[in-house]
Amino acid sequence: MTPSTRRQPAQPPKTPMAWQLLWGWPLFGLLLEAQLHALIVWQESMAVAGKDAWDRCVVRYCGGVPIDG
């Protein structure tokens, strides 16, 4: 094959295609929102677990009821 007949690799389009505009950013936004929601739920569960551990420590080692009642 001579260099002039060799096929060149396809180049990506310079402007976004219609499906990217209609589905790309809204879908990205939904996925980002779902990921943020999962992070918030995980942080809330870890906070509750930490509070529970702290309450158990106070009851066991300090001999009293938890501070917040």
C-alpha cells in the first residue's frame, strides 16, 4: 500500500451530535445527582453509627445515660 492509498483513522466530529445534546448532559446530571444522593445517605448512616458508638461508650465507661437523653 502506498501512503496515498492508506486509510486515515476516523476523526471525531468537531460539534456535538444531536443525541449528545439531547441525552448526554441530562443523563450526566441524573447520574451525578444519584451519586450525590448515595454519598449523602452513606454519610448519614456513618454519622448514626458513630453517634450510637459514642452513646454506648458513654453508658459503659462513664456510668451514665447518653448526653442527649
